[in-house]
Amino acid sequence: MSGAAGPGRVTPDAGGPAVAATPEAAARVRRRRHGSAAATLVLVVLAAIWFFPIYYMLIDAFKPGYDLLTYPPQLWPAHWTLSNFQEAFTVNGAGPTVPQPSFLSSLFISVMVSLIVVVFSVGISLFAALATARFNFRGRSVMLVALLVAYMVPFTSLLIPIFIELNKFGMIGTVPALIIAYVAPVLPFTVWTLRGFVASVPVDIEEAALTDGCSRLSAFRKVIFPLIAPGLVATAIFAFILAWNDFAFANIILGNSGSIFGGQAETATVWLVGLINPSRVTPWGELFAASLIFTLPVMLFFLTFQRRIAAGLTAGAVKG
Amino acid sequence: MATVEYRHATCTYPGMGSPAVASLDLAVDDGELMVLVGPSGSGKSTALRMLAGLEMVTSGEILIGGRVVTGAPPKARDIAMVFQSYALYPHLTVRDNLAFPLKQKRVPRQERDQLVEEAARMLEIEEMLDRRPRQLSGGQRQRVAMGRAIVRRPQVFLMDEPLSNLDAKLRVQTRAEIAALQRRLGVTTVYVTHDQVEAMTLGQRVAVLRDGVLQQCDTPRRLYEHPCNVFVAGFVGSPAMNLDRVPFDGTAVRVGDQSVPVPGQAAAAARRAGLTEVVLGLRPDALVVAGDAGADGTPHLSGVVQLVEDTGSDAWVHVEIPSRVPLRVVCRADSRRLPTPGDAVPLAVRAAEAHLFDPAGGERLGG
């Protein structure tokens, strides 16, 4: 049919808005469709590669112990169980002799550390962002350049210098040391991100609030704060994820020698790795169940708010 | 409603050598619409912001309603300001934007709603009350900004180039509406613009500023007819006044090969100053392509048409008058009989409307 289509004639089988009026146009549409299909295929493969470990963690959390080590691995459990979850909360951690912190207390430490990191990093960076976006002061440019340089330094490369500094103060193995170790590298990012948000709020709006009867503080509270709230959320999430997911800093600075409320303390990531111990059989079922519990809140949060998070991370970057 | 007074008010920005506003003395009457006009960097917006409390007064005083407010924060001045960018609160609806200043004043909810409705009705934005600013056009946003200013019935309105973001047609329409609204409300208003046409059409009085210094404050008519110096003469009026340095022989000036007698008072002042050269100012209206104005008996210059600007209602012709240093002037022509570029045309001069200025300081000569 399409062979009968001459120049200027609409091919009846082309359909849709991309109706090809000429053979060249038809070829262009075909090429575009092929290109689009290839891109989709690549994306599907990439998504599958990324998703597979999550899937594997998910199904192994529900497999009984004897199904976990079968070869070839089962990609769909033959038997389902919830016992791994129950045992995750009762199994002891890494130590071969000394009883280690429980998963629940490690989760508590992770939540507490992450939330405190969020509060400190957002609080400090909010004031720093306001200062650098709204006020001219001596050394402002130097400070901004320093922040940018610090922002470019890989997170992990700061581990040893931070360790040495904290060690001088005898803080290694304490929860406050870990909080400081997280807040320090998070700040450059959060200050830069929030600064973009503050700078994108026109000064006129703040001044309008002042002439409308606000004090500086109430102008900030009633006008500036609601406008930069998406930025605050984005930076808070960034800080939370960084502290929540980290293993290296938590393992070296806190390890499992930390203490809180009189008991031993370690973060959930360190606790999970502690289950893999050469001196005993690794409880894989409990490990996957605990990993799932640890991952689930962040995953659900991201799936729910992914659009807002993406918007928040980019909204302050350019002037609207 | 209240009077506004600047007393030697000066504002110098940190690190800047010269003040942005230098020793400004200006009094605005109760209910008056005063326009501050000047080119970029003239200090007009700074002067307005000093009045709003958004800029620090380095020295001098500012009074609103006879009360010194020099160091008072904006909220203690009972003013309302309309910004060039409108500065609407993007996270609030139009209704909440209008109610915002009333909430700060803790006006009871019922009264607040009533005042918002009233302002919305006055500005014909009732249907937009539940929209957000981003859903409004430029003209609608401008109305909301006006509404936010009028809703709280302040003592003074401050307007910082509120029309400059509107297109030309809407600007003319809104200009008339602002004038009508101000007359109806009778609130003392200080209005800043760089557009001298806007200044002349809106202001009951117009204050012309240059480099932070007040040049002249007068009624639009008087500014046009009696500019106090070369700057005001050149700034006020569109097209601008023709200003050229010409020889002066005691009673007349020489333009090209023609002698043009000048008004007696101006000539006397120039003579008293012992000047042999003056700056001659002629409005384009005072130079007419001869024959069009029927200006018999008036001195005639001759020149060559360079450019013709036909705006429909008016036509302006750029003419070069041969001289030792050729003079280029703009004059009015009858749009029904326009010359074309390259034509040699006679120009009738209304000598009685000539202005003379001192070439050294630029001050006006004579009354």
C-alpha cells in the first residue's frame, strides 16, 4: 500500500500524528521508531541489571535457609517463609564471643544518626545559604569557592583526614563523632543547593513583605520559608540518604565499639556486614530480611516522592 | 493620608564615593501624586526606597505626616509599595496576597474579607481571587499588586515603575486607571518612572533627578515651558528639545546664516552674564516646516531633510542646517504633506518660544 504513495500523498497505513507525506518522511518516521525501540530496549536491560539485586534480596528474604544455597539459584522461591524476619530481630551480630548489638538497636542508631545529621546539615546550610545569597560581606566569594571545591572532593577521600582530626579529640568510637563526620562533607552540597533556592526568591518579594507589615523574621517565616521549602526537603533527603546508606564512615569511625545509653552501638549497615563472619556460617536469610527492612523505607519514600525530589534538586539551580 | 517630606536626605552606599541621593529636599502635599523621574542611576528609586525604609538614610530626615520616620522600619511607616516586578507572593492565591497586609495588621477575618472583596471589585479582579500569581497575565498581576497596596488604606502609596513590564497599549490604559484611582482614593502617592511621558501625564508635580541631585520640581506644564537647566530641557518632552550652542550678539542668536531674535528677558540675562555664546533650546513644536504652520513674518531657517518619522498623529522631521558646525534639529511637520529625505525645506522659528541656557553651567537664562 505504501508503495503506491506518491509525493504529497498521505499514506493510509501511516496513521497517527506522524503521517508521512513523502517516502523520505516515511523513512524518517521508521528510523525514529527503530531508534526509539532500541533506546527502550537498552533502558529495559539497564533497569533489569539495576533491579536484579533488589529483586534477589526481596525473594531471598522470604526463602527458607535450605533454599538459599541451592545451585542453580532459585529465581522464584519454591517455599515461602517469614522466619528470616523473625530471626533478624533475634540473631546476634558479628562478634564470635561477645554478644553484639541487636538489629533493632542498630536500626535505632541509624535512624537517630541520620535524623540528627539532617537537622544539623539543613539548619546550618539554611543560615549559610541565606548569608551567601542575601548579604554582601568580606570573604563571601572566597567562601563560595571553598564550598564549591569542597563539594567536588570525593566523599570517601575525606574519611582519613576526618578520622585523624576526630582522633585528636578522642572522639573515635562515639556517635557524635559519626554525626560530625557526616555533617562536614554534606554541608557543601546542602549549602550550594539551598543557596540556589534562596537566590531564586526575588529580593522584591522579601521587601514587599516588609512594606506589608512584616518584620525581617516574619518575612522569612511567612514568605521566604514556604518558597524554599522544596529545597529544604531535597537537601534533607540528600543528607538523610548519605548518612543512612553509608558503611565506610560508620565502620571506621563508630565501628561496633560505640556506645549509647550504656549499650553498644553500631549503625545498621555495619550490623548487616557484621553478619558475614568467617568464624561461623553466614545467616543469609536473616541478612536478606534485615537488608530488606533497612532498604524498604527509603525505597518507598523515593517511589512516592521521586517527582518532587527531582524537582526540588533542580528547581533552585536556574532562575524560573 | 499624609504629607511627605525629605529634608536634606542623603543616601550613600557603602564603598561608593558619591551619594546615590544627595541632600534631597522635597515636600509632597497631602493627597498629591508626585512623580520622581530621571534616567538610570539618577537616584529616583533610591529616594523612593529611602521613603519606604528599605534603604538607609545616611544623613538628613524623612517625615511622613509630620512624623520623623528616618530610622523606622518599613512596617512602622504605614506605607504600601507597588514594585516593578509586582512582587506578588507566588505561594499564595490572589485573595491571600490581598489579605496579607491586613493579616499583618491583625484585621479581624470578617472585615478582612470585606476589604479584600471591595478592593477586588474596584480593580475588577473578583474572578481571579482564587488563582495563583503564575496563572495571571502581566496586566492582571499589576492589578493584584495595586490591590495589595490599596486594600490596607495606607497613608502613602509608593510606586516603583509599576508599568514598565506592561506592553505599550496596556501601559497607557493602566496609567489612566492609576491616575483615576489615586484621585478617587486621594492618597498621597510618590511614583517613580524613567519614562518622562508617564511622568508628565500622571504627575500633579514632577521632580526631575540627575546623579542623585534634584534638578527641578514643578508642574508638568511648567517643567515643559520653563526648564531650569539644559538637563531638564533635554529630558522633558518628546521628541527632546533641540539644544545647540550658538553665537549670541546681545539681542539675537545666529543659527546657520540666519539671525534669530530671542525673548527679551533671556537676552538681558545673557548680556548681563557677558556671554557671546549661549545654548539655544527650541522645542520641535517651535520649529515648523514653513508653510505648514502659516508662520508669516517669523524668521526662517533652511535645511536639508535627513529623516522623517511619521507616527500617524504627528510627524517629526530631522533636518540638518548648514553651518560651520552643521546643526541637526527635529521639527514638526504636517503629516498630510510630508517632505522626503534629501528635500531642502524652509523652517519657521517661533522665536518667542526659544530658551537660552548658560553654556558653562547649563542654567536657564532669564525667567
